[in-house]
Amino acid sequence: MTSAPLTARLTAPGGPLFFPVTAYGPGGGVDLDVFRAHVRRGVEAGAAAVFACCGTGEFHALTPEEFQDCVRAAVEETAGRVPVLAGAGYGTALAVRYARLAEEAGADGLLAMPPYLVLAGQEGLLRHYREVAAATSLPVIVYQRDNAVFTPGSVVELARTEGIVGLKDGLGDLDLMQRVVSAVRTEAPGDFLYFNGLPTAEQTQLAYRALGVTLYSSAVFCFAPEIALAFHRALGSGDESLAHRLLDGFYRPFVELRAQGRGYAVALVKAGVRLRGLDVGEVRPPLQEPTEDHVKQLAQVIERGYALLDGEEAR
């Protein structure tokens, strides 16, 4: 854990937010050595933060012991260079347990996943996240998606809750997000953070930036960090020409391929990491591997993406 406030370290990141996959060995167990290498390569490539054992990291498939081992490994590999955040989820009691395991492992913050399965009302959701936030000293980012969708008034209450520092949006309702940002700005002003957390967030980031949401998760960074960094720089410098070329030539084809299979938001990313030379193993059930043809198409998409960067350097 580092001493600098998490919000300050994330406000103006110098690179994408890195959500590493979790590496498994031939027998199916967690391979910490490969996971460490994956995290280390990401930090050295320019990641601004590491979000370990979250959605891309198959949080749902890990035992508490595996979770803590991975978070601790990520903390050790980053060595304070960038903050490390860890997922926390399921029902309130288990979410609290995972939060405490992450704190013991040295994490700098938490990404609080939606509670397991139940469709709760706003007051129940608020109670859940308040209990998670109160369980540790770690700052908490709440992940809005699926069965955890908030009204603007509820986000105001989250922003007023000690320990809750941000909202990651995986819903994609821009009208709702505009109203959320406006409500928090007027009723709970401060350093509340917002993140675009949609799958392949680069595809929608131009729209989110118009709302003032500049932070986004990048699964592509796992297997094509140079492409993810080029896009991140293009956004920061206002180079819409480069951003559009990457969107048209790489991100859109990747998103269309991702849509060809359930769970590909994780499985296709993991296949991409393997294609780039690091054997992180397959996904755990209930996720399934991409088809052989889809992996071949992924290799072609990646090749086109890097060709776009070569063309940019030649300009």
C-alpha cells in the first residue's frame, strides 16, 4: 500500500488503467509466476494503475486464498510505482471478507462489484456498499452494472459516504451518467471519480469524455499495450484523427469479434495475451475458450492494429 491519496493518483493518469488477467497453469491452478510477469510487463509498459482480480481477472472464479495471493503478488510487483486496486463482491458478508483480504495483501483500494444475483432496491444497495466501505480503511470505487444501477440521488449518497471515492459505469446509459455527474457536482461537490467501465471502453470513450469522464478501463492493454497507449495519448492530446483511425481499424473490428461469443470480454482478452507470447492459460468455467477461427481472426485484428501504429510513425 502506498501513502499518497488514491484519488490524487488516479485523477490525471499518465496511461491506461490495467486490468490484468489471472494466469492459470497446466493443472488449472493459479500460476503466480506468470501472473507476476503479466503485471510487471504492464507496469513497465506504462499502466497508470493495476486493478487485480476484477472482471478481466476472473474474480468470480477465484477462491479467497487465490484472490489474496494474486493481490499480494500484484502489490509486490508494482512496488509502489502505481496503485493496486482489488475486486470485492458477492453478498455483503463475503464482500467485506474480500475487502479485508485485499487490505491485508497491501492493496491501495477496492473495486466493489455488484452484489451476487439479487435485484435490490436503492436503499438496500446503499446499505451494502456502506458496509463494504466501513469494513476497511481502503477507498472504494463502486461498479455500476447489471443488478447494481443507481439513481442520481443514490450516487450523491455514495459520494457522501466516507471511504467511497468513485463510480465505475458499466451500464452505458449516457443520459443517466450526465444526470449523475450533474447531481454530484451540485449536491456533493468534491473529488469524486468517474470511470468508463464498459467492455473495450475505448470504443465509447469519446462520448464519455464529453461528460467529463476521462478515466477508463482498458482490457486491450493486457495484450496490445502499445495500441492502448497510443489511443490514450491521442485522447489526451486531442488527436482525434489518430483516435478515429484506431477506432475504425482496430477497436471496432475487435468489438465486433468480441460480440461473437458469450464471455469473450474475458476469454478473447486472455487469448490475446497468449498470442502475444505469455501463456496465461485458459479461462475457468463457466467461461469457455474462443473458437480456433475466432482466435485466428483476433490475431489478424491485432496485426492490423500494430500496422496502424507503424503507419502513424511513418507519417
